[in-house]
Amino acid sequence: MLFDTDVIILALRGNQNAVDKIDSTDVLQISAVSYMELFKGARNKQELQNLKQTLHTLAFEIIPINENVSHRAMIYIEEYGLSSGIDLPDALIAATAIEKNLCLCSGNSKHYKVIPNIELDTFRP
């Protein structure tokens, strides 16, 4: 399962529902975009180190942005950017889920509802 950034942040902040969701999932994956968003949100070197250790301990696989993901995200921005307001990170995360045939777990399902054929697991904190 591909986890959106918001679910990871909630788990790191101690939200038990988010922790339980992650713990109950066999294969944990995040987009490189989520990885970068998480690191960008760290306030100091200690938080960076803790984040790296947590992702490593939980065995999260980081899915890189490849040519197919990039191309698909460009199409999403072209087709849905004006009408739905989908932004670049969400387009890349959605494209990763579609390209890798993964279910996306997100608390922000409204960001992804315009994407055809995306499999969403809507997270409720």
C-alpha cells in the first residue's frame, strides 16, 4: 500500500489510528514525493535522523519518480489542474499509485477523487 504524506505525519505525531493502519499493512510504501515532503517538514537534524530511522525500522519502500510517473502526472495536471486544483505533489503521488498498481491510503481523498481508476483507501483519523 502506498501511504500519502498526511497519514505518515499523523503516525509520527502519535495518532493511534494512523499507527494501527501502518502496523496492520504488510507492504509499506511511500512516493519519493512524500519522502521529500516529510524531510522538508523536519525542524532540526534530530527530527531528520528520527524520521530516517523510523522509515528504515518500519521497512518503508520509497518509490522513485520515473519517466512513466512523471508523464502521467503531467497529464493529470493538464486535465485536472484547473478544474480540481490538483497540485504537483498530489499528481505525482497519484501517478505513482496508478503506475505501480497500488492502493493509496490518504486522509485527503478529495485531492485524488478526480483521478480515474485510482484505488483509494480513505483514512479517517
